[in-house]
Amino acid sequence: MIDSREAALEALDDEDYAVAEQHLRDIMADEPDDGVALGLLALVVLAQERLDEATELARGAVTTSPESAFTHRALGSVLLARNRFPEALEEAQEAIRLDPEDSDHRALEARAYGAQSRWADALVSASRGLRLDSEHVPSASMRALALRQLGRTAEADAAFDDVAGAAPLDTFANAGRAWMLLRRGDREDALEQFREALRLDPTNAWARDGMLASLKARHPVYRLFLKYYLWLETRTQRQQLMYTFLGIFLYSNMRRLARAEPQLAPVLWPLMALYVLFVLGSWIADPLFDLLLRFDAVGRRALTPERRRASSWVGICLFTAIAAGIVTLLTGSHAALNVAICGAFLLIPLAGTFSCEPGWPRNIMTVYTAALAVAAVFAALLPDRGGSVALFIVVLGAAVGSWLARWLQTVIPAR
């Protein structure tokens, strides 16, 4: 039995999950009450994305060995992968109660806090894990990430440097250091570091996103939006909402002032136009530059099918708006003007749809965007009879849709 357990652990270290699963099932056949083996089996099944089965196995492990800290950690890991963050946190804390000296439990607690954007708590948990084991890579990585999300950039950079140096084969550490380099503006060095992270783990989505961002950052326009994205992600949801309200407030007041004081209009209208372009660009920059990456050999291979779909839809919508705008200038067609306006405004909810997590958030946004697209069709087909009403619905709906998408982006549905 010892040989089977050792063989299972060796296969797990080699990420040979099928072999590890077979060895663990052999153990369970002889010792069905072995909760630790059942917990290991749950993690192996989880690694193969069999979520329901992994959950059942992990719950069975806790039932079999309720006083084992490992079984609670295994269940917490499964729940975390299924985006059930409060439940995962409870299991991590139960594991800590049963065995407060294990850094792995603290790292899981930190991850559960981070998944709920409770970064101050995540920092505390990760720091406690490091106090137990100063070389514990998962705790060190979570500490660095928490520092970054809390806006403590210099400390985060030093932390990612340290963990990447201590664990050169850790994909998360390499990705974290690469993001640090990208934020500094070292795009080519960041790109190489992201490639190394992906070599270590081709499924590392954080590294893949960073690699794509590095490629797109070769364009000066995208670099502007990337700096904005990196700055914004270190702000709380409340702060982000406050900045949005502030932008709307300033825009409304500039518009009111331009009408009340015509002599200021030549200055204010260009500022308002820049604001609108920036807001639109902040929504479509990623899918639009993903579209450009499809003409780059490296970028084309790095793009996921979902990113390709998003870039295609945004590209079609943008091309339609531009083409209709040209037709309007050449012919003065009212219908073409409506198409141009609708196409431009539909870009926001369309991009917002793909920014939502798969599941009910994206489904809601898809239905919402489709309804606006139907209104856009009416605006184009009936430019003189009800088209103005449909056009108003599209414009207003795009504005409301930006708020809806912002909220839905914060929702991570359970898997």
C-alpha cells in the first residue's frame, strides 16, 4: 500500500493525473475509509476539470476524516476552483483550526480572501504562512499579489522578484514578475518572462493575458490604455465607481458650460470629445488590438478562441460603423447615419458582453446587447418612421449597458 501511495504522489508531482488517479483508486479499493487518499483523489480529479466528481469526492473525504486538516483543505481547494469563495474560506479556516502550523492552509485562506477582493485580509493570511515557513512559495506569491492589489507597488515588485528568484520553476511567480516588468515599461523582458511562465504551465491564463498585453503594448495607443487598466485594477470597486461618477459629472458640467458660455466652446468641446473617445477606447481597446494580433504570428497562436470571437464581433461592429459613416458623408443618407451611430454605441455593450464571466452574467449581457441590436436594425430600416425612437433606445441603452456590464464584470458565478 505504501508503494501505491508513493507512486500516486510521484505521478501527481509529474502532473500525470491519469496514473495518479489509478493508484489512488487502487488504495481506495483496499482502504475505503482512507480520507486522505480520498482527498488526494479529489484534487487529481479536479486537475482534470471533473468538477462535480471532485466535489463529491472532497465532501466524502471530509465526512470520512472530519478531523483531518488535509481533507478540509482539499475540499476548500475544490470549492475555490468552483468559485464558491465563502465556502472555500470556511474550509481553509477549519483546516487552520485543526492544524495551525501548516503554511498550505494559510495560502488557501489567502487565495479565498483574494478571490473576494479582500486583499488586506489576504495579505495577513499570506504573511502568517510565511512566518510559519519563510520559503513557502504559495504564501510568498499571494503576499506579492496582495501587495500589488493594495497599491503598494514597490513592495510588490520586490516581493515578486524575491519569489521568482527563490522558485524559478514556479509559473505563478514568473507571471507575477513579468507583470511587474510590464508595469515598469520593460515590454520585451516581460514578454520573455511570460513565455517562461507559459512554458512551465501552458494553462496559466494570467501569464497568457500578460503575454498578449506585452505584444499589444508595442502600439503606443494601447500602452496608454494598459497603464489605465493597471492603475484601475489596484483600486477598490467603490473607488472605480466613484471615478466613473466623477467623469460623468465633469462631462455634464462641461457640456452645460459650453452652452452657457459660447466663448469657451472651442476649448470644452474638444475636451468632451477626448473624454468620449477615451471611454469608448477603454471598452474596446483589448478586443480591437486582439484583432490586430491576429495578423501577428506569435499573437495569433496566443489568442484563445474566446478572444478571437470577441475581436471578430467588435471588428465587424466597428467596420460597420466606419463604413456607414463614410456612406453618410458621401450621400447624406439618414439611414446610413443611424447605422453609423448605432454601430459606434453598440461597441460598448458588445465589448462588455465578452468581458463578463461565462455563465449567467454573460448570458444576461448577451440578451441585453441583442435587444439593442434589434433596436439598431429598426433605426436603420425606419429612419423616418420611428427610427429616431429606436436610435434613442440604442444610445441610452449603450450608456445603461456600460453600467450593467461594469456590475456584471464583478460577478463570478459558481461553476
